[in-house]
Amino acid sequence: NLPQGFQDSDGGILENRLITVCGFCSGGLDRDNQEKPGVYPRGFLQKGWSIDLSNGGTWEPIPDFPGDARQGLSTARVGDALFFWGGFSYTEPYCYRNGWRLSLRHDGWKWDPLPDYPWPIASAAMVTIGTKIYSVGGADYNAEAFFTDTDRSGTLNHLGARFLVLDTDHLEAGWKELARCPGTPRWVHAAAAVDGDIYVIGGATGNTVRDGTNYGYCTVVDNWKYDPKTSTWTRIRDLPISSGNFPRSTNLVFDDRYLILPGGYQYGSVLTPEDDITQPYGTTSHALPEHKSGLCNDVFVYDTQRDLFGTADKLPMDNNVPMTVVQGDEIYLLGGETGGGVVEGEYYGHHPDLFLKGMVRKIHPGTNP
């Protein structure tokens, strides 16, 4: 298990050690604290931990994150380091710009400061191609609501569609803005690089008000591919079910082809790139439908070669934005947001201390599944 329950951390794998940094725990449901006293302390985290994947050892602490405690920070891996930016908390400034690099050196873990992101950002999705980190979307936060149409001040339009690049060989140059994604502004979405292209999948809007009606958060179903060689965006297939809230990740790709998208949540409305509000569609799957949490246990798979969605085995419990990392034919899920439930005879809470490992394989190797 994880050292404590939490959601919305981020991290990745360095030298076969899986790392998680920051996050938030709500303090748990009543049953959480009855079943596991002390495992669900309320608060934002600066803590980080790592586990050696080669021997199935225990979680070991790493030096605390140097910035304020937060959740919703975003991570990219370049070489032998993890790069972190942004996130949010319930205290000023609420949403963050600062960044930090984590590396494992001969004398231990080391944090180094990075150039600030151009604006406060939470849950942007970051991918790496060579030495460059690309970042798409994300939200601003002001302690009352999340914003993707604009920032909290209303001056930075299309915040959740903004697209930037940073060359880690030239950090002094900072972030540079590229052509915006033409799709619906979003956060809590997935992105991945496959064969030199960048794929942006799903997510949700910030608080959405149209013609005086507050729709709250809406599911984003339009998906996009960006070609860095031609600097062009192309719309790809929409989600087969209007479910979003997929994990950002340092890697969601299996077999240099398939994007794995676990968990999610289906909101009461869909917002389209044309700015239309439409009804949700399709039926999501739930491990515990009687909880009526709205959280899902689906695992969608997107085939980048065929522009098709499929599914994999379902999660053992409903989960929303678990930290997810794919390495080879293994997939790791940490924490997340659940309605509580039992996995292999053990209870796990709202922000669970759950660490899952899965094996990924094609049902029919050597064929187009």
C-alpha cells in the first residue's frame, strides 16, 4: 500500500524507481477512518515517496517538494530527471507557476528550480519528445472555481487550449507558446507522444456559464493530434462514451501505439469545440453503482494507428484521475478519487492508499486487435 491515502499526485519512473510527489487527502469518509485510523490525514502534501520496482520493496521517503504543498501538479520525464510545474491548493496564490526538477545522483535525490510557467496552471498535460517538453491545456483556480475558458481574471483567453514548449537543453529561454489546440479548452486530460506526434485525449472544462446558465464542469470528448514537424493540429476520433478526467502522465503508451486511459467521470453536460452544450452519451461502467458516486472503472484504449477506441479489463474499483504510469508491459496506478471499496479483501477509502499493478498484453499478438 501507499504510505497514506491521497489523490492527484504526479511523478514517474527513474532508474526503475516509481516516484510520487505531492497530492491531497480529504481526511476520509466516516468508514475510511473506522477501517484505517490514521491512514487518511487531511491536507495538501509536500511529501514524496519512491519504490524500487525491481524487488517489490517498501515505499521510501524522498526529500520534500521545495514549493508549497499542492495537488494537480504536472510532470514530464527527460533523460534521468523529472520536471514538475504548477498545481493548486486552498490557500493563496491558489494556483502555481513555479517548477522544480528532481534527479537521482550519486549522493541522493536533488531538487533544482526551473523557469516559471508563463501563468498559474493546474493539471496541464505534458509530454516529452527528445529534449523538449510540450504542455497543453490546464486550468486556473481562485479558491472558488476552476477556469479553462480564461484565467481567473478573464484576461487570458482559451487558457485550457494553450500549447507551449520548453527545450530542457536551453532552460534559460523559458517556455514558448505554439499554435493553440483548436479543440475545447480543457484540464484533467491525457496527452502522450507516439511516433513523433502528440495526442490529446478527453478531460473536462472548468466552471462553464453560457447565456446565464451555469452548467458546472462539462465533459470534453473531442480529441486531437499535433504534428511538431508541420506545426499542425488534426482532429481525431471523439471518445466513444462521454467520460473524461483521465490521468496526465509521464507515460500512458503501450507498445509504442496504444494509449491506456483508466478511470474517469461522466459529467451532466458535454461542451463541444463549437461551444455547444450537449447531452452526455454512452454508458459508463461502475464497480459499485449503488454508491452513485459517478466515478467509473472503465479502462479505454486508443489505437493511434487505426484511430479507434477499445477497452481493457475494468479496474477493481471506481477511480477518478489515479496517477498512472506505463512501463513496458506493466501499468501502475496510485491513489485517486474513489467512493471507497474493497480490493482483494482490503478496504480502501475516498482518497485511497491503493497501489495497483497491472499487466498489459494484446489479446491476439501479431494481429490488429
